[in-house]
Amino acid sequence: MKYIPFTLLFFSFLGFGQEKYPKNYFRSPLDIPLVLSGTFGELRSNHFHSGIDIKTRGKEGLKAYAVADGYVSRIKIVQYGFGKAIYIRHPNGYTSVYAHLSKYADAIEKYVKKYQYKTKKNTAGNLYLKENQFPVKKGDVIAYTGDTGGSSGPHLHFEIRNTSTEKVVNPMLFGIRPEDDIPPVFQSLMIYALSSASRINENNLNVALPIKKTAKGIYKTNRFSSNGLIGIGVRVFDRLNNANNKNGIYSLEMFVNGKSVYYHDVSTFSFSESKLINLLIDYPYFKTYKQRIQKTHRVEKNSLSIYKNLVNDGKIQVAENANYQVQVIAKDFHGNKSILEIPIKGINSNVLFTKKRDTTTYKIVAKKFQKFTLEGFTVAFPKNTFYEDCYLNLRKENGIVKVHEPTVPIDKSYTLTFDVSKYTEKEKAQLYIANVDYKKYPRYQYTRKKDITFYTTTKTLGNYQLLLDTIAPKLTPLFFKDEQWISNATTLKVKVSDADSGIKNYLATIDGEWILMEYNHKKGILTYNFKDKKLVGSKHIFKLVVLDNASNTNTLIRTFYKK
């Protein structure tokens, strides 16, 4: 690709220098112009995006290159998440990561397949390698792009990590970046009443205010009246050249009467703190409306390292008879910016509407372990599961256990236990715990089974139920029939599906010998590559056994002929 000269960006009061990262050390991982479908630090469910997602023109199989000299330190093959991934450790103290791959370069692919056939593992997990096993030079082909794991379409997920700290670093800081001259777009504005004494337009409620664009990169809202402690939140996204998708911004800053009181950017962060995204955004609003509002004030328990030089945690104390000019500035990495102007008039007023106080029988004291047992179920919360003290709604209705609402973020997993003493042994074998927040699409929860109790651990509040799955997985061979000659076929494919609890495991053999079948869970297709093993003779017996999460199995046996 053609490299774009790197321009240093300077931010007010920002002591963090982008010049600390080498700009010419790494090349692009692809040889096509960079167009992104995802930016570093983008807001995702329960985490910040840890790399950049590079579009591959809707195709799989593009060559992925080592971005610098080094050696392959890890190979990963998992069903979800990164899918097939490769990690290269570089002598300058960084590790590059390439994910959602379709396959590895020939020597690496051969090594991985040998391991999988030796261990009979359809997914290999993590393979850690020695420095002398697969050394690479800058520009070597190491793999081919794909759509494996949790991707939503063909692309390359690319990361750069600090090898010693494992913190991820924005690849654009190293000069790997696409063209972008488009400023971010503000979509909406929320004003938060942060205390019982706060007033926003004569209410003690959070208030959404309309905004309008008045010029390129300039947005405004009408003046509102306020008093007391308030916070501000914005919904904002960025677009890059040559792509229509909405991406995350790089930095967000807020000025009050010309003074900076809030700043964060997504230069680097650790995986351990990524879950704190649920305190950065308005989590209840997101769970209710599926829209992410970023708060320009830091709430208690939010220890994200991305904040810099906050004043009063970005909270605004509005005094009576005072005027305030607030500016929220969103920037992308290239320095393109948009400004949202928010005028405030300090007026003390009687309150017309106040927030409803939430009280129930079940009070959570965040610093304590707490356990509640109701009819047929128990919930146990380790200490510090919740970020703050609160009241929970706990009840059971029509067999559904309601563990509050999923609008409250939690920091740790809790345990939900069901009493199954009334069920027969046959029923127990086919029972499982499911999240039923979406009744049409119940989601299997990993269910641990004891004699009279079933339990699961989860980090999501909401609705749970014991469901019975009596239907075996469905198996449909694709493009081949029993007793058919398939000499020209390069693969063997079977479509698999399960209506209830979902696929747990599978075992495939040809002529009684284990074969590797890769599972594309998004398409529900298992694929065997005939290049993996040389067949002896022309007549062969293919056998596939599939198990779902409720112990139901189905077996497919087909005879085929191949020279």
C-alpha cells in the first residue's frame, strides 16, 4: 500500500506524545488500501474494540503479511472470538495480532493440522511457540484473511500490543492508518441530574435535548436552565473516507467557559479495564434503546486509564444567576473535529418531576457477599459484583426467574441455581438453563448439573428459565448423496442445526479414522478438506455424530466413492 505521511496531533493540556511510537517500523498487514469497518477503542458490547478492522473487499483469502521482523509466538483456533488468529512477537517490544483468518501460511498450516490430528481437536485453542520455530521477515505471507470466529463478515482484525504489559495500542499511532478528512457526527445530547438537588428545566430528571447542525463540524442546542450538579453525555460517531459504516471517535473533550474539564482518548488500554466501558456509557439507556451515549463525566468506581486531567470528574456545578458556555469536542485520529455548543443559564427552581426512588425487599450492599433464596431458585452475588448499593427485583413468574432488569451493569459473575428435584432423571438429562430476555430466541447458559440442583454463572441480570430440549440436532449432507461418486470434490460439507439448546460437540470419521471438520457456526456448516488425509481405496464410509447441549445426539452415515 501507499503510506501516508504521519502528522503529529497536539491536544490541549495533553502530555501524552504520539511521537513515542515508531512510525516506520511496521508496514500494513495487507497490500490493498486501508479501509476500516472498525476503529481502535470503538464502543462494543462490554468492551472497547482492541484493534482495527480492515475491510477485505467482501472477500476471503487475501494475503496477510508480517508487519515487521519477528517470530510467531502464538497460534489460536477457537470457535468464537478471534476464530483463527496468529501472534507475531517483534524485537522492538511489541506483538502484532491478526484475527478471523481463513487459514495460515503453508508451513504454519501444516504444523497446526498435524497438532489437531494428533490431539483429535477440532479447535486447537492456544498454541504457544518457541522463537526458532517460525521466524518471519517483514513482508512475509503469514496467513490469509477470512471470516472465522465472532466476525460479522470477511475482514482482518489487526492489533498491536505491548509485549511486556499486554496493553493494546492504537495501530494508527505507528503510522498504520487510512485516509480520513471527515469530521465526527453528533447525534444526540443528554443532560444528567447528578444529585437530588439538581435541576434541569425545573425537573430532577435526566433530559434529552435536541441538537442541530449549523455548519460543517458545528452543532448547537438551545439554552436550558439548570441548577446544582449536572453531567453531560453525547451520542457521536465518526466516518472515514471510502466507507459508509459508523466508526468510533478517537477523543472526547469538554470545555466549560473556555476551561477544559474533561478529556479521554483511545490511545491504549488494558484488557482488564475494558469492561469499564459500561460505566463510561449510559448503560441503562443502551440496554433500553440500543444506543450508546458517552458520558463526559466520570462516575464513581470508573478507574479507566483513558481519562486525563479531569476537573471535578467532568461534573458541572451550576450556580444560580450564572451563565455557562459548554463545548463538547469530538475528534478522530486525524484531527478532524466537531464541536457541540451547549449554553446553560443558572436558575434555581421548584422541582416539577423527580426520579422515582427504587426500593424492594432485596437490598444489595455492594461490598458484601449476598445470597437470596426464593421458591425454586437461589441467586448468590460475590462481594463487589455491583458497582454500587442498589435494590433488586427478584421473583418467579410462570417458571421464569426474574433477576432484576438487564439495565444495571455488574462487575463480576453471579451464580443462579435452580431446584430440579421434581424432575425425572430423563427430564434432567434434557433440561438446561436459558436466558429468555428475548422469548423467541432463548440463549443457552452453560449449565452445571448436580443431583437435585442445576446452576449457571452469568454477568447479565435479566430473565432465566429451565427449558426442556428433546429434539436432536438436524444433519443435512450438502452436495453429496449416499453411494455417490465424488472424485472431483475437494471438500465434504454437512449443514448442522439445533432448534433449542445449540450444538455442543461433534465427531467425524472416514473409514473409522478421525477427521478434522471445521465448523462455521454462522452458516451452520461443517467442512472437511480432502487435502488433509490421503484416502486408501475408492469406497469410503463417512460418519458424523453431533451432540447438543441437552445430551441429544444425531448420527449421519454415508457411503461415498472417490479416487
